[in-house]
Amino acid sequence: MTKKRLFPFFLISVFLLGSLGHRLAEPVRVAESPYSLTFFVENVNTLLLHEFPKEGDILCFENTSSTVLKTTHTPHRLYGRHEGVLLSHDSLLFSDVTFTVSAYAHEKNGRLSLGERSFPIGEETVLRGENFSLCARFTGFSAGF
């Protein structure tokens, strides 16, 4: 008779121990804060610059939505020689574009982490906007902007 009375308590205790173990094994969530991230794209067709996002628009990368803080573009430089003299001038066809965006992330071992994924400087990623998708290089980040 005592075995029948102890069995429900045994089941409840196994359930509580399993729940406690599951809770203790859960990974610790790191608090994410706003970061300013910079992406660089070379040799973009100058005719497409009007399609790029402006300040306040949404830009997506690595399954993360971010707000554009600033978009700057400079004409690509062309170099040549004429009679032994090095000449350079701005290209009319291509530009270099820099995107500065705001995203929530955290630092882990000196690297930026978006969620569980480490995002090292120099890595290329695909930036997606409303009307475009292009490959950009991650060039820097800063916290507390």
C-alpha cells in the first residue's frame, strides 16, 4: 500500500528535477545594446545610387533588421599615366558606398556578435533593402553612439 502512495510523489519529484535541470542548462542571455555598424561596397554603378536607402530607412543583413544612420558615396578613382606622369580623376560610372547602420548586438572576445553568431571585421555579407541586394564588407563598429 505504501508503494502506491509513494509512486505519485516519485513522479512529481522526477518532473521537478527535470524542470530544474532544464532551467539550469539554458544558455545565459547576453543583454544586447545599440551599436553603429559600418559596411563598405566598392564599384557600385552610379546610376543606381538613388535607389539606396536614405537616413531612417530599413536595411537587412544576417537576418537582422537595422536602421540606416548615414549613407555616403564617393566617386571611384581612376588612375593612368600620360607621358610618365601619374594622373587620377573621378569616375563617372562607379562609386564607393559606405553604409552606417544601427543594430542591437553585443561584444564577445573583442568581436561583434549578432545573437549567437560572431561577426568579424572584414567579413562579407549581403545587404538587402527595399529595391536592392548587394554584397558589402563589414568594416567597423562602435557602441554608445
